[in-house]
Amino acid sequence: MLVNDLKSEMINRITSGVYTAGTKLPTLHELTKELDASYVTVQRVIKSLAQEGLLEVRRGRGTIVSGRKMTSPPAPGKDLLY
């Protein structure tokens, strides 16, 4: 899975309620299996979403979905990584 596709999938899971605010995400290893993506790709997406404020990475505790909501979904075909 490509980085932008994976990021779109994670955003979709957050906005659709699969992962709600305060929810702890599966580990990176679990996400790589679940999403059929490489560890590095999943790590990049998590980092990007954390920089955007959608996720909070807590060392030793995991990655948590923040309470911040997206105002609108990303435009189709837009490069999601800056």
C-alpha cells in the first residue's frame, strides 16, 4: 500500500468512527499486518498524522486518537505528505 493510500485509509478510519477519540491504535506491527503495508510506511503515516494533530504518540503507552476533528477530508489525488 502506498503512503498516501494508507494515510487516506487511516483518516477514513478516524473520521468514520472505527478509531474514536481516546482510542489506542493497534501497535505498528499489528497495523502492518492489518493494512498489508511495510513497517516504515505505517510509521511515516503515524508520524504525519501526529504532526497534524489527529494522533498522539505516547512513548511507552502507544498511539492515541486525539479529540481533534478534521474540518474536511483531503482532496482526491492531493499529496498528503508535506
